[in-house]
Amino acid sequence: MDLGLQDNIIIVTGGAKGIGAAISAILAAEGAIPVIIGRNESDNLQHLAQIEATGGKGWQVTAELTDPEACKNAVAAVVEKFGRINGLVNNAGINDGVGLASGSYEAFMQSLHRNLVHYYLMAHHALPQLKESGGAIVNITSKTAETGQGNTSAYAAANGGRNALTREWAVELLPWSIRVNAIVVAESWTPLYENWINTFENKEEKLAAILETIPLEKRMTTPEELAQMAAFLLSRKSGHTTGQLIHVDGGYVHLDRAISSTQS
């Protein structure tokens, strides 16, 4: 399906690794021009080279998104380069394990900046251009906002905020036909997920136990499956979809776990 994204300028925060990298690659394959924004220039350039090697186009801005001024400057750089913004994917963040007992005020606030505040700032600074283009926003969020996980209060709170902002912005931006949706991620194999699994002594058993809880096909959602949904939501093909929290998770959050023991 041609999603009609040809030459669309779409910002993807954290677009060089994991889910963000898949989103950038899929957008480029659709003819869009993803702008990777992340803190590590070498990672940005490496993924950009991979996109260009397959015939796609893209650009990158190196920015530490926990710095509010860097968010402003990153968007300004995109506008200076291209003169427009057609879409924004807020994706950057990390499950940093700031728990209730183990955390602190400082760690909690730092985590909110790492995982939530820049979602607001990137949308705030991109908004004038999105109003002109009638663009779209996709927020990547996590099941932790709905299910809890334990020992990750700040990350869960940040994702609750991401979900709330998705619906709030969908309402506020109706007059400009700017659609805002979220993709809720459950279990997806990324470098960060692999790092987490490797913290367990019995990592193979831990991974196998997790896979058993995923109803559809007992496997993780691939970053590419998440990316395909993001591309669809950014496109006019989803032109009457806004304010939605879309779970691309093989039924992990909403299907009864009792079925897991009955499915082969």
C-alpha cells in the first residue's frame, strides 16, 4: 500500500536504535524523509547510512533531549533545513527502574525529563509547522502505564502522561486537523530489552516465561510491526483516527492470560 508519505519530513526521536530505528527505516522505505534526533551522533549517522544504502533519504540532528533548550534547537534545525514538518514521532526514552522504595526525588524528576517532558517540548516547538502542514503526531508509549510492572514508578508515570497527552492533544488540535495517536508497546525485542534480559542469571528461562504469556503466536512484537503501524498513523490512510491508544502487542494487555496455557 502506498501510504502517500513521499517527501514528508517526519521527526523521529530516538530514531537510530530499536523501535525508533525501525520507524525511521520504514518511513524512508515509504518515501518519507525521517529526521533522526538523538544524543549519539555516531549512532544517528550509522543508521542514516543504512537508510541511504537502501535508497532512502533522511537527516539527523544530534541533541540531548533531556535538555529543554536542545529540544527547541533541534526543531529549529529541522525547520531551517527543510522549511516544514509533516509529522512527529515521540519515541525516545528508557525504562530506567526508578522505583518507589529505591528511587529519590532527584531520580524521579530526572526520569520524567528522560521519558516524558521532551514529548511535550518536541510537540510544542513543532506545533507551528504541524499546523501549517496538517501533520500528525504519534507517541510511543508502554504497557507499564496500564499494567504496572514493579520497581519502575517513574517510567510508569511517564507513560501514563504520554497516554494522557495523546488524548489531550487530539482534542486541542482538532481545529487544525492534526491527528494524535499512541502506540502502546508491550514486549518487543530491542537492544534495551536484550540488556534487561541479560541482567537475569537464568535469562533463557526468563525469556521463555515471558513468551509464554503473549497470546498471539507466543512471540514478541517486532520493531518492524510497530513501525508499520506508526507509518500508517502518520499517513492520510488513517485520516479519521485520532486520540487512540493502539496496542500492537499480540494481545498481551487485553486478552485473558488464562488462554496462554491453552494455546499451542
